[in-house]
Amino acid sequence: MNEETQRKIFHYLENKKIENFAGVPDSTLKYFIDECLKNNNIIITTREEEAIGIAAGMSLSKSNSLVFMQNAGFANSISTITSLIQLYEIPLIFLIGWRGYLPDGKIQPELLKIIGLKSQILTEKNWKVKCDWALKQIKEKKPCALVIRRMFHD
């Protein structure tokens, strides 16, 4: 996804009352993360589970949150997502950078389906509609995932 769109996504979500952005940096999401940094609205963690725990606490205090990570980190944090976020119905948006060419990237769509986490893939054309979908999900107290597919190799 191009730089301009990633920056627009940050501002759109922030304007729609997503107040907290926490996660582990990923080059797929670098412009989104850079925009978070420029706006002094980010908590960078060393592990995805740490970001999920922080964002869960903020969400429970009625402060809408988003957790960003790459798909490998998502796979590592499935237990935290299922045993905390889904079990207690904590409304979070996960923004996942999807490296589809790596082994865990190839199974990303199936992982989301298996654990029952509703998700949508963002593109240059549909991002606003998909962000609105995610905002509706958390308003209904349901966690969800937005996925940005990486279109190149490092």
C-alpha cells in the first residue's frame, strides 16, 4: 500500500476516535507507523502480546485502540487474542501487515478464519469502507482485523 494511503488511514481512524495505537513495528506498515510517530500517538512494544495487553487495558477504560503487527507476530499472539480479547469481547482493531510469501503468511487468511476473528483486506480503493466496517465492529464490542498485503520483498 502506498505512502499517502497509509497516512490517510491513520488520520481517518484518529478522526473517528481511535485514540491509541500500539504495536511492533513492521516495514509493511512503515508509513502508517511514521504518521503515528509524527502525531505523538504511538506505543511501540517489543512483543505483540505486550501491545495487545496495553491496548486491551485502554479499551476497557473506554479509549478505543488499534494494535499493529506483521502476520508472524499475529501467529505468535493467537493465544492472547483468543484467551483475552475474544473471550472477554474486548473491542480492538488489529492492523496486520501481511507478507504473503513467507510460510506463516501463506496461511494468514486461514488463521483468521480458524480463530473466528472477522477481517477485511485493505486496498488503495477500499480502505475507507473497510475502516468504517472495523469501526462498526468495535462499536458493537467485537474485535476485528484489517490486513494490508505487502506487494514486494525486502
